[in-house]
Amino acid sequence: MDSKRIVIVNGFSTSMFRNPNFLVVAFRRITPEEVQQQLAENREVISYVRHQGTVDVLKRIIPQINVNAGVYEYAEGDVIIMAVLATPARGVEVANPDIILYQIIPHRLE
């Protein structure tokens, strides 16, 4: 049975997939409204965002998001949403940052 989870991440790694061989991944920029539509259509939201400041910003779009330092592993049917800062900044708090949202769409070539 396919998963109906929305998974929120703030980066991409091939380690998200058990076997990344022959895997093609597309990134599609999406709007906050599209994310909210996905939220209305799916049952469970799981966050893999570790930084509280990023979670606080994302709560404007995804109220049910929480900090989670776990390791994500893709399950068939997951809707993966990647949220990144429009202007990356390391080691500093960003006041009212702009967030860019992408849907990560994996496809296995077999």
C-alpha cells in the first residue's frame, strides 16, 4: 500500500533512498498554496527539519510541523517537500527569511 505522508526536509541527500541506483530525481518549485493543498489531501505530516528557527518560519505554511533530528528514508508514495532559505546563511539567525519550496519527485528507471 502506498504511503500518504507529506515529508518536510530542508535538504536533499541520496541517503534518503535505500538504493539510489537508477534513480532520477526531479525538483519542482511549488507555492505555499500547493503545499496547503497537499496537506488537505494527505493524512500525516512528518518533519525532518532540525533547526527551530526554520520550523518557526515553516509553521506559517505548515502549522503541524515540529523539530525532528531523525533520519529520513523514502517510502513509496511519500510526498517530499524541501524547504530552503532563499538566501542561505550559516550560523546566524535570519529575521523573516524567504523560504523556497520544492517538491522532490523520485522516479526509478528499471
